[in-house]
Amino acid sequence: MEDKMIRFLTSIKIEEYQKFDIDFDYIIRDRFNPNKWNMQIVKNTPWDYLLLREFQEALQNINYPYNLRFSYLEKPTAEDALLLFPDWYQTLYRVPSAYDISIKNSDTLIFYFENKEMIAQSNEVVTSFKDFLDNFISYEVNIECEIKEVEKEIVVSERKKNKITKTAVNSADVFIENDLDASSLSVDARNEYEESEKEKEYDIESIESEHKEETKIVEDTILKEMQRNFEIMQKERERARLNRRGNYTYVELIDSIDTSVGNVDFTGKVFSCESKEFGGNVRLNVGVYDNAGGAIYVNIYESSQLEGKNLVRGQNVRVKGAVYIDSFSKDLTIKGHSIVLLPPDEPREDTYEKKRVELHLHSQMSVQDGVGSMMQYCKLAKSMGHTAIAITDHGVVQGYPDAQAAAKETGIKMLYGSELYVVEDKQTYIFNPSNVRLNSATFVVLDLETTGLSTYYDRIIEFGAVRVEKGFVTASMDLFINPERPIPSKISKLTSIADEMVKYEPTIEQCIDKILDFIGDAILVTHNASFDFGFIQEALKRMGRDILYNPVIDTLPLSRYLFPNSRRHNLGALCRNMEIIYDEDEAHRADYDARVLNDVWQPMLVKLTKSNFNMTHAELGMLETPIELLKHIRPIHVTVLAKNKRGLRDLYELVSIGHIKYYSDVYKVPLVPRSELIRLRENLIVGSACFNGEVFLTARNYNYDRLKFSHLRIIHI
């Protein structure tokens, strides 16, 4: 579908335009009336009536003169027209069709009537349907009206029956005599006779074959007619079921509703209400949800007892209706019989003597997050005895005018802030800086498999490494390690390491010396050093052993540095960027990943030292971070509140540069480099935000010392 058609369908308020297989053939101004548009629309296939009805109703939203014609890539037939008639008739006359209609040929429909009077009575219906086909949807289908003859019963007298029987017997006797006489014929005559008999047999077979083909055609036609009748029956019964009231089943949770329930009775809150006019009636499409997270749409017509303007977001309602599957959305839907408004919920209470202040709050300006308005929040806070509240929308400040108005009306003090998307603009490429020259260093390239992501709560199950001296692999190691706990099924699925494979293997305490001897004083190279190096350090701490101070190189941020526009930077993506073969079937095993990582690290080292062959490990950590790289780094969430007017001005600056200079096309959010936040920190209060904040992420994945460090980073930003 071309953009022009998408814009047209959107302008007439058709949201799900993908359902329509149509495009413009042309759209031009009328040469005699410049305000009028002439449109020809090409449709791939004949119309489905429900789609046609939706399109027809949407055309009412056009507020300019127009002339519309259709053409079709697949020419509509009489059968296509016949499929439209029952729904067309039901829509116009509000009763099911009882007309006897058949297909004469591919372009003609025949309406059958008992007499001429019935033809005259139905002339308006036939003419209207013909006009609908010709002048609206441009179907080239003829309509004929015929009187259906009633077959008369043929009565044969006994005397005539006896006469017919006698004639048949005499004919049979003659045939038998002729057949017997054939045996006395000459050879030539007999051959001629047999040839004649063969021709008769061939004619009979040909007739029988033609009869079978005709019978099959008739049977297929009858089957299609039967199928059509069955579909009509189903539609009529479904309409009757949806409109049948009573025998409602009370449903506590919306998610427990299914088509087997029939008529239902449930309560919930309105989250949306859309209205459309159909033939003078207004149909409402009401979205209802419950406190358990279930949601469903209810279709119901507006009445004197139910007006769409009263179905505002958050309104409590009681719904009665029939369950069905919507033919467009294919979703479970309710055909509403009644919607009754219920009183609002009682406000929450805060019984604590010392009231809290909410410092992390999203309004409707936080896309796909905030659901309430600032007025609702302020009224709730006021009813709970709170004296202040903060607004911290995601990366924006557009909610401030509403917040200011709500605070003024309710007497609540408003704290102005935002939840920013902060990125590290100083990437950590190395740990434990060293003056060792990279091109002459010894490396141990390693990888671990573990029971999970947390260095504090999870354990190592495999250690894989290769030792590299002067660019050559001189030794390798692969160890299974007993974690002394079950391996989660998702880890087993990812790594192909099962409990049975490590059950009799040494524990980390039993093999740590072997690992340390292999590492020696080499520079460690790993992809995501916080993970791999962090697991080894945490294991040493648990054993009361000294931690490692080896220089470390992290290829994950180096991948971002070398390929700032790459959307992914896992080991597989890095291999593809470096044109190194990476076998997904063997991946996620420590020995394989360590070998592949070394294959990647060697050409990376060449790239990194190209302009400085004598680069040291410490100098590698001084690489500058380009702006393009920042836009591909996953941000952490940080809440920021303005202390004063200067702080409000600084917050505006942070939000502005996030949208103008550092907007990420990858994560679709405005980013704020940590250095910019530190620069404007003086008049701002910085908080740890949600589970996407640094404190929560650290608590989930690392130990208490690391958590204290993250907390201090937040305090001292």
C-alpha cells in the first residue's frame, strides 16, 4: 500500500489500514468543479462485507465533494455478489434475508419468485442491490428476476402403463432375435456387425463419462450452496446468541473469560472509549481493565441510559454482555448488553504519623508508563495527608504546567524533576592499569559459564582459557566446576551443561590454584570483564584469598569503540564485525568462546595499536569515547530534582541536550552523559530511580562492597 492511500485511510479515521488491499489508481481534481476530487481505487480481491461496511462508514468523514469508483485485479463474479447480499440486506432491513437466489453464470444472479406480484413487491430491494453493485462497488454483475415454476406431478393411467410395458417387451424380443441371427452371418457381415457393436459400446462409455463429469459439477455446485447456507446459518445463530440476554455468569477476573462462558457479568475500570456513528446510532468501543491486569473491549450502542461522555478513564463500571471473537482483531470481545456506572474507589489511606513524600512519579507525559494525571495524583496525596509530591517524567518536563496547576488547586508543594537516561561517557576499557607494552605482552584470554548473572549469588560451572605469547597460543585449559547447587534449566539449555556433567567435578575451592597458576602474571582478556573477572574475584573473597591485581582488558567496550554504529556487541556480533567465524551451535561454552575471543582479540590489537605500535596497557584505557558510541550504550535511570530556580534551569539544559545532542536512535530515548550531570550537579538532588537504576542493578548482580560504591557514586555525582 502506497503512502498516499495510507494517508487517505488515516484521514477518514481508519486506523487498521493494513486490512485493506487497496491503492489509488488515480486521484485528480474535477475539471468542471475544482473543489471536487475524482478517485479511482484499485482493489486486489472482491470485498468482504464487514470490511466494506467499515470503509463505507469511514467515507462519511470526508468533508469535501468527491466521486469514487473501484476497479479490481481479481474480477468480482456473481458468486462474490451473492456472498454480499445477506449482510447487505440484514444491515438495511434489520431482518435476515429469505430470498431464493442462484447463480446463472459468472456474471448473472437470478432472484426467484412465486408470481409477478412478488416480483413487483421486491422491486425496491432488487433495484437497491443492483445500484449498490453498479454505482458504489463497481461489480459488473447482472440481476434477473424469474418466476419459479412448480413441477407438476405426472399421472399415468393403468391402461397406459400396460401399453408402455407391452411395447417395451416386444422391442426386447426383436433385439434378442437380431442378436441370435448375428451368429449365422457371413464372416464379413459378422465383422461389420461386431464393429458396429464396439462403436455402440464406445458411445455408451463416452456418454457415461460425460454424465459423471456433469454429475460432479452438479455435486460441487450443490456442496458450495450447502456451505453457503451453513455459513449464513452460523451468522444468524451467532447474531441471535450475541443479542440473547439473561443467564449471566459472574466473572471475578477478566483474564478468566473465554468463549465457553457465554453471557458474562463483571466489573472493572474504563481505560478508553471510542465512538462511531452507524446509521444514526452511536456505537461505543469501551476498553475495560481490572486490578489483576486483565483487559477486554466491550462493543455497545449509546442510549439514553449510557452516554460515551460519561465513560471517562478510571470510571468504575459493571458490564453485562456476550463473549465472542472479533472478526477484525481476532481478539476476545464483549457484545455489551448493558454498562452501569459504579461509585469511585475509596481513596487510599496513609495511617503513619510521619507522612512520606513521593519522589518518583510519572504522569501521562511518560510514554507507556504513567497512567494518571497530576491532578489525580495531587488529590490522592492530599487525601492521604501528604504535603509535597514530585514529578519525574521520563526525560521530559512537559508535565510541569499541569503539575503546577494541580499543586495550586490542592495546596500541595510540587517538586520539579525528571527521570534521566544516563550513560557513561568515560568507558572502562581496562582494569588495574599497567605500563606493559601490549605488542610484547603475554595474555590469558578467558571465558566463564555460570549458574546466573550475579557474581555474588551465582557460581562458576566452567572455566575456559588460552594462554597467548607473542601472538601464538602456547597453552589452553578447560575445566568443569561443581557449583554445589542445581544448574537452572535455562542455563542448561543455553550452555548444554547439565547437573550430571559437573556432579563429580572439583569445586572452585579445589581447582582455584590450578586456575591461578595458569593465569600467572599475564594480562587477562575477557568479553565483559565485570562479569568474568568479577566472578573470579568474588570466588577468591569467599575463600578468604587475595584477589587478583592482574591487568585486565575488556573487549566489550572496545567493540563499541571500534564499531560505534553496530547495534549489538555480544561476542557473536563482534566476530561478524571482525569477519571471524562464530559457530552458534558451539557457542556459550567456555573453551570455545575463549578460543574465538582470542581469534578476535589478535586483529583488534592490530587495529588499536595501528597509530601507536608501542601502546601500553594503561594508554589503552585513555581512549576517548566518541558521541556516536554513547548513543549505542544502554543507559541507567537516574532521578533528578531541582533544589531551586537555578537547579530548574540546569535541569532544562540537561533535558535539552539529551534531545538535541545525544538522542539515541537505538533506544529511542534522550541520553545524558554522566559528565554533563556532574557539571550541573550543584543545584540538583540526584536519586537512584527504579529497578533500571545503578543501585538496583548492582544489588542484583554484585556484592555489598560494590553496592556501597554505587550508592556513593549516586551521592557524589
